[in-house]
Amino acid sequence: MRKLHPIRQSFEERFWKYVQKTDTCWVWTGFLDKGRNGQLRLGRWNEGQTDSARASWIIHYGPIPKGLCVLHKCDNPPCVRPDHLFLGTRGDNVRDMCKKGRHWLQGNGEFVTGEKNANAKLTWKDVESIRAESKSGASGPFLAKKFGVCHPNIYDIIHNRTWVVNT
């Protein structure tokens, strides 16, 4: 069995090594995942890792109750400044994302569709082209490749399941 080397720095020492304090946010400068959330090892390599915001919460306020998430008031995923963080449920997290315009629902619960949706890859001009080219005989797979979306998205556009103008 391979012997694990002892950790030379404490959890807090490793945390602070990757924090850059600014006038606003305290920015995590260590590893960031795809969502720009920082990651920090809990201890040895086999002990897992945690989100840097969770690490900050634990260091400043103590344990996080089971089932709660650490959310950002500043809406800046790499931020670990304790007064920019708050606890909430997954539902609170979704409502917070909606309120801040980072979800397909607006803060008032209305759907954000078309170009107003921050995740939209297409424009109304693209949708009009897709529908016109489809009527002219272009296949769904061809249009999907041309516009950089998956075939079911093209199918839904052509059949007016998405990108529908409400009159």
C-alpha cells in the first residue's frame, strides 16, 4: 500500500494562499471549474475537495448545515469574501439565478425566450433562415451542423415548438 505523505499546510493556509483581496471581491486565484467556481482539497488527495466559497464559509462561520448551498450576493463565482456569501437551499439558488438574469426564467417567473435568453446560441435571423431553408428542402441534420445546435433544436424550431412569436 502506498504511503500518503502528510499535508504540509493546514486547510486555512492552503485556502489563503489562493485568495487575492480587492476593494470589492476576494478573488480565488487557484483552480476554477467550468462554472468559474474555485476548488480546494479538503486534505490528502483521497479526502476529496470542496468549493472555495464553501471553504470560506467554513473558515469564517463554521460548518454548513446539511442540504444548504453557499450562494453569492455579488454574483461572482470566484469570490470568497465572507460578507458576499449567504446560505440557501437549491431552490433559493435557482430563484437567485432567475432574479439576477442568469437562468431561463426571469426574476418574476416569466420565461426568457429567444435572443433575450443568455444561453441562446441563435438569433431571430438564424431562426428565420432555418425555417426558410427547411421549406426549401434542407435537412435537419444539415441545418443543425450549419447553425451549431443539435438536431432536436432544429426540429423544434421548424415545428414551432420553440422560438414562437406570441401575438
